[in-house]
Amino acid sequence: MGTHALDHGLEDLATEARAALVREIEASGAWDDDPVWREAFAAVPRHLFVPCYFIGVRGGYERLWGEERDPRRRERWLRGAYADAPLATRVRDGELISSSSQPSLMAKMLVELEVADGDRVLEIGAGTGYNAALLARRLGDDLVTTVDLDPDLTEGARRHLDAAGYHPAVVTGDGARGVPERAPYDRIIATCALSSIPRPWLAQCVPGARILTPLSTGLVALRVRDSEHAEGRFLHTPAYFVPLRGAGEGPGPDRPQPGGLPHRAGGNDLFRFLLTLVAGSLDPHEALALWDHEGRPARERYGITVSGEHAWAWLDDPEGPYAWPLR
């Protein structure tokens, strides 16, 4: 029995578990402004996109998959597939390579993408293909493109999408370079963390396009003015994603360590967000002084501006006194 052909009992469990997940996402408030995404999550079977995944255990990871002989472990795999939790799907030499994001966070991001009928969407980071399936359910296969650097990941995403009955364009390539042959795009959404905004994305967008991407430990929503200019603010939502890999992005700066700082800062998620955002511009003590002086600002007070070859992060105002260059 393969994971694409569940026995009758597990099919019923999958239906129940998917309905419970939809209710849980709905209770989080993710669909307050765009309930049409509820139908997509109710229709797309997540278990087809995570035929195996890993859960953390003492000293490493435990693998769960749909081919388990023990029916109790198969049920455990299926229930886990519909948990509102991120699932590690690729681990290499103990390092997380790819994951399926927390569904409620995915729902928030899809709502914040502000898609409309007829929009062409580029997804950076194909992963399991689940997010591309949700987009394809909403917009149609022809309007969705997803790209990933790893050919094993894109092959797996195609296989999962085929099994679920969706056929968006799945491209193997460097996501930082976009997919120019499928441009122009009305929306770009990234499901991997970046340290700056790749310029090819802007060039492949129509004026007025929206880009939603993880950066530092937050999500920034940019409005594209033209091929060289974009600007926007961070959402209040924290976000932690696997970094984008590819020549177009390059290695990010070393994550600064808040050693020697008071516990109120070193253990604070918002301070760590600022510290990563200003890495290379401010040392931890300078960042702490700014953070205290400005009332420990939340993520949504920060923003990003891209103008030609320059890009910078800022607090409150892109032309204000607090601005730091991005790589």
C-alpha cells in the first residue's frame, strides 16, 4: 500500500484530520480578510506532499512515513501530516535541507500575498509542492510557477503535485534569479529566508506587483514600483525558514550573538530580529541602545527599501535617522 492509496480507514482519518486542521487555522484568524483560502486548504490533501518526514528526538531525528508496516505508526504519520506544525522533510548529514511550513503560517502568508483572479505568481522554494498546490487550487495551474535549486526537491514536488491532481510549472533553478521565461509576475512569494532582495525579482514583476518574503526572522511585504524600486514594511508575524541556497543569493552574514547583553535583550525575539537585520552595521551594544531608546519596537515598525543597486532596512521612515544597508 503506497501513501497515495490509503486504505479506507486511513482515508476517513485523513478527511477528518484535514477538516480539523482547517478549523484550527480558521480559529487562528488567518482567513479573516480572505476566506476563499479556506476552500483551498480544505481541498488539498497535505499527506500527499509529506509521504515521509522527520521529527526531532533526543540525539537526532525519527523518520515517519506512509509505508510503515505497523498500522499504529501509519496512523501516527497521517495525524502528524495534518498537525498545524512545520515538518522536516529533508535532512542531510544532520542539517535541515527542506521542510513543509506550518499550515497556519502558510495561510497567513497566502492571505498577505493579496492575490486576485488572473494573477501570475512565482513561488521561490518549491519544497514539497504543497504551497504550489494551494496556489494552483486558487488561481489555476497555468498562473503558478515554483522554482527550487535542488533537482531532487523539484522532482519530488512534481510527483506530489501529480498525485494530488495539480500541474503548475515546476522549475529547477536558482530562485534568486527568478524564472524570467515565465515572467512577468503579479506576485512573488518566497518560502525560504533571504538576507536581501534579489534584483531579478523586481525586473520580472509588473508595476504594482507585491513581493512577500522572509528576511531576518520576519516577513516583509514589498510593493514594486518598477524594475529598480520597491518598498514595504514587515508584518508583525515572526517567521523562521530554511535559507535560500544559490549563486544569486550567496552566503548571508554570520548570525550575531548577543553575548554579554542583559537577559531582557539576549533572550528577546524582537531584539534578535533587529540584531540580525542590522548585522554588519551595528554591534550588539549599539543595537541594544537603539532598541531601548525607541521603546523596543515591534517588527511592523521596520521596513525595506530597494532603489537601484542600493537596499536598506529602516525603522519607522525610509528617509528617517535609522537606516542600515542590506547586502
